[in-house]
Amino acid sequence: MSISGAVDEAGTPLLAVTVDGSVDYRSKPAVRSSSGGWRSAGFIIGVEVAERFAYYGISSNLITYLTGPLGQSTAAAAANVNAWSGTASLLPLLGAFVADSFLGRFRTILAASALYIVGLGVLTLSAMIPSDCKVSNLLSSCSPRFQVITFFSALYLVALAQGGHKPCVQAFGADQFDEKEPEECKAKSSFFNWWYFGMCFGTLTTLWVLNYIQDNLSWALGFGIPCIAMVVALVIFLLGTCTYRFSIRSEDRSPFVRIGNVYVAAVKNWSVSALDVAAAEERLGLVSCNSSQQFSFLNKALVAKNGSCSIDELEEAKSVLRLAPIWLTCLVYAVVFAQSPTFFTKQGATMERSITPSYKISPATLQSFISLSIVIFIPIYDRVLIPIARSFTHKPGGITMLQRIGTGIFLSFLAMVVAALVEMKRLKTAADYGLVDSPDATVPMSVWWLVPQYVLFGITDVFAMVGLQEFFYDQVPNELRSVGLALYLSIFGIGNFLSSFMISIIEKATSQSGQASWFANNLNQAHLDYFYWLLACLSFIGLASYLYVAKSYVSKRLDTS
């Protein structure tokens, strides 16, 4: 923090307090009173509401479009959804690298938003191809293949745009709070809660409005509205330009280069003796503590024999490496997370969904209970539970980020147990009414039986998802915070790919000898309950692994830049 201007006789500042490490849109020192904070964060959360409305307008009902207009099997469609979701969750690594190394977060968001609009526009056109081509004998024979190519090209263009948009918008929003100022530090912790609240509000609107339009009116209209939403998001983002704080980019070497040099120097100095390492640590003033002794093999990079690094650079490299065990042990949670837009939706399609004699709820709309439970629970968590916990622990967030993530993983285990039990009941009901061989018949079991597992998913997200966002933002070097959030998103990217891989292997293994697989198109003959029990077991193992790793985790030093 610094003060610009003179002071009066009493020592009171005549001009405003500025924020260290930040500038305004004119590249002048950012004044705390007129920049950043909740004023700027409000614009950015508004952008997220519109962007999530657009993104989930595609992803939430994608399996229905693939198995309907595109005519894919349930297993193939689920694999395609997981592959696309996985790609969309991994591409933020590329977007974050571009932002943190070249363009900066603000410019990357602008470029990604423009690409988003183009992708959604092409997606809308692809949904119009069948009706347009029926009147043309020339195109009617090739329209199915052309439609598929156009659809998937647009779909992955949206994934690429999301890869630049997602990590940068959230990191840019968190940058509006100065973690060195106590009140803004508390506000930043709340920002991640309200960010997710806004995100789920957008998702909730999508699930109640767009899914109905897609299922009952028009897929083209259902894809076109998200395109308009992204135009609105870009306008909202630009309206807040004058209020934003922009982080000052270091003129030194790229953080990727600095961290890479530490690993290279450690490898080059692999053969140096412990005495040489101890001498280098003493020369540079490295204090012996848990942080300095963890991954001590990297301390060899301090020896000047083959090029040395500074202590700050060493801590940067260690802070990134410490994330790997947490990242790995959260993968099972990501696999569980992948089930709600795929098999949960297909289950709902087989059940009694009538609200009135003339209206049936869309099976994809059931996902709204995830968002609804988040929208209800986050204010309770942020305004009631955190203050109570804070009074006991004296921590800004009430509980540690790792405790929050662990609680979420445990709840995801419970969610899969509930999902397995409900599916067992659905299969028993289908058998009792003689519907095992009737895939198109409605099982006389209310779709509301699925609500508890969706609600548990929502409460799980409040703990694990938001905790992971804050953890990966907070624990990386300051210049790599977009990359930190991209690493968090990559958990779900790899999780989706693992889910797709598991589905493919299980589908192949269980469909031999002419038997119906666990994922048969006729869900009354399938065994999704077995799959859910398998995921519950894996979740329990993942939780145990996470607790072991989290217990020995050493947090990043506060002054590491």
C-alpha cells in the first residue's frame, strides 16, 4: 500500500491510498477508493452469470441432442460429452499460459469472448442445417455428415473460447481485492463464494428456460439464445473497464522460465554433495523449516556449480510442485462430478416426469437442483457458517481451504451411495411392472426420487468446487494465478476423460457374450447402479488418499511473488 500526494499538518493524507502492484485502465497507480473491490467484482460476476448461461445452454442438454437429432447411442453420446467436457476443462491451461505470458488477463478475456460468440453462432447454424437442406436435393444426401462436422467443429470452438475465458475472468475478479489489506482479504474469500453463486444462478436460468426451449420448441433457438447471452456478457465486461485494477506484469523473466530453470538446475546439480547444498543454503540465508525441507532435492538448484537460482524462485517452484498430490487425489471427485449431465439425465428420461397432464419436466432440467441448492446454501455458508467458524478458528475463511475441499469429497461419496440406491429402486420398479424389455415405456416412479442426489451434488460443490478454486488461485505464485485456476479446471478435464475411458472399458467388458452392458441403451436392462457403487468405492479411496496428502501439505509462503 502507498499514499500518493502530500499530507497536512496533522499527517492526514490529502490524496488517495493506492494499491501496490496494481494500476488502473490509464496505467496509473490504482486508487483503492475508486478502483477494485466489490464495485469491479460486480461487473465480473455479471459476466460470469451470462457466460455460464451460455456454456450450460450447450453442455447441460448435449447428451439429449446427440442421442436425438444426431442419433448416437447412449454410451457413444456419454463418451462424446465427457470428451468435449474434458477438452473444455483442459484448454484453460492454454488460455492461462497465453494470458500470464503474453496478452494479460483483460485482453485474453476480450479475445476469448469474441471467439465464443463466433462458435455459438456457428453452432446455431448447424442446428438449422437439416430443415434448410430438406428443400434441396443437392444437399439432402450429404446434410447429415455435413451437420455433424459443422456441429462438432463449432462445439470445440466453444471449448477453445471457454479455455481462454474461464481462468482469466475468475483470476481477474480475484485481482480486484488486495490480499495485503485485512478487510479486502476477507472480501476476497467471500468473492469465491459469490462468484460461484452467480455462476450457478446463470446455470439455473439455463436449466429452467433453455432446456425447455430445446426440448419443446427449437434446438436452433436453444443454441441461438446463448450466443446473444455472450454478446451481453462482453458488453457488461467492457462497461466496468474504468473501475478495474490491473496487475502489474513483472519485467523480469517469465514465471514459466524461472520455475523451469529451478528444475533444470536441480537436475544438473543432482550429483552435488549435501555439504555443498548446506553451504549454499547458509550463504543465501535459507531458514530451515517445513517449507524449505519439503522437496529438498530442489535445494540443489541453489548451488552455483551449474547455474543457481534465488530463494524466491526456489519457493515458486516448490509451491507449484506441492499442488501435484492434491491435484491427483481430487481426480476421483472429478469423475463423480461428470455423471450429472450424462447418466443422471438419461435416468430421468425413463421416469414419470409429469407436472400437469399436459406438461412434463425436461430430464436435463433436474440439474437445476444442483444450482438451486448452491444458490440457497452459499448465502447460509458465507453469512452464517463462516462467521461462526471464524469465531473459533480466527481464520479469514472460517476453515482452511483443504478442510473445505475434504468435506466436499466426503459429500460426493455420499452422493454416489444415494445415486446407487435410487437406481436400484428404479430397476426394481421396472422389473415389478414388467418393463425390462420396454425401453420407451415410462417407469412408474417419480423423477423426484433423483432430487436428493442432485442436492447433495450442489452442497458438495459449495465445499469442494469453491475450495479448489480458492486453493489453486492462492497457492501458486502471483504471476501464475490464471494458470493456477486452469490447473483446478484441468482436474475436471482429466476427470471427464477418465470417466469416458471407464465407460468405454466397462461397456466393452460387460457387453460380451450377448449380454446387456451396464450402459445399455435400454436402461431398464442396464446396471448403472453397479457403476455408481464402483464410483462410491473409488470416492472413498480417493478421500483417504486426499486426507493423507493434505495432512502433510505445506502452504505457500505469504511473501512469495
